[in-house]
Amino acid sequence: MLLRIRKALAARLEAGAEIVGLILSLGGAASASLLGKLVLALILGTIALGIFFRLAGRRKRSQASPSQHEPGWLAPMAGLLAFIEIGMLVEAVDLPVRFHQPGFAPHHWLIVLAALLAASWLQLKLLRAAHNAIRARRSA
């Protein structure tokens, strides 16, 4: 009788362990699916934002008068500042972007590239505004 109780208890424990394992594996699949959807939404949102910035820049360029030319150093300076800022930010948050770092994933480079594009666009806008303000102050 003791042997039968022991076998029944062992069978119940095995069934319980299998149920817990099944629940944990389903939870892992759901979280991986959610994370994948989140990364996909981030990438698609970044692409949409880039398209929006591109279209907004075209409209403003077509409205600007051709007599106002910006100096050639604005775009390279904006790119350099964005490169430095994003490099410091990547190192500060310890984003694994090198192959030998634990947790490295290729999509981290997409995040860095999107941040570089956004930062250089913002830097270019700020440098243009500062240049125009200095030019307006000098002419007044």
C-alpha cells in the first residue's frame, strides 16, 4: 500500500512539473513574441519618422529663397556632433554593439543608426538656426 501511494504521489508530482514547465514555456513564447513586435514597431516607427522628416525638409527647402545659402561646414559639423553624442550615449548605457560583448544583437546597430540620423538632423536644424540668428544680428 505504501508503494502504491508513493507511485501515485510521484505521478502527480511529475504531472504538476510538466504543467508548470508548459506554462513557463508558453509564457516565454508570449514574451518573445511581444518583444519581437515591440522591436518591429520601433523599426517601422523610425522609418516613418525618417520619411516624415524627409518630406518636411523638402517642403521647407522649396519655400526658402535661393539667395540664402548656408555654409558648407554646417552638415559635416552636425554629423560630427551627432556621432560624438550618440557614441557617448551608447557607451553610457552600455549598449552591446561590438561582436565580443555579451548580449550583442545586430538590431542594436539599427537603433544606433536611427539615433545617428535623428541626432544629425536635429544638430543641423540647431546649427542652421544659430547661423541665421548670427547673420540677422550682423545685418541689423
